[in-house]
Amino acid sequence: MPELPEVKTIRRIIGPQLVGCTIESFEIGSPLVTAYPEALPFAALVTERTMRGVGRRGKYLVIELGGGDRIVNHLRMTGQLLSSPLPAEEASEG
């Protein structure tokens, strides 16, 4: 399980990369990891929203969205936050 210094480091690294970006789509691999709202309404709620800031509350990462909503994320036991790059054809279109 990540300790507080690791969570602070992750926040410091991903903050500048995420702020100002818009969530084009959001896929939830397992609906069990979403607490509220349920997986499908959550994905619909965050899609097409702009990330305004990345903060931390204890060991939770908090992504501030335009409109005042937040994504609160715990790194669980692995301490990893994974993202996947766009396929080459999608990246060249943007």
C-alpha cells in the first residue's frame, strides 16, 4: 500500500499533465471499483469534463472537474495509477 510520500509524489507528477485536459471517454474495467455513483452513470458524468486541478486528501488523489465535481481515487494496494496512450491514428487526429 502506498504511503503518504508516494501519494504526494504521484500528485505532483500527474497534476501538470492532467490540468486543462478534457476527458474524452471513461472506461471502467470493473464496476466494483466505483463507489458513487454506479459505474455507468459515473462514466457518463465525467465524460467531456475538463480537469481543473489535482489535489490530495490524505492518501486519496482528488481530481477537480469543471463544474465543481470531483473524482476521488485511492491507489489501493498496488500504489499504481495507470493510463494508456491513444492509438497512433487517434493521436495524429487531435
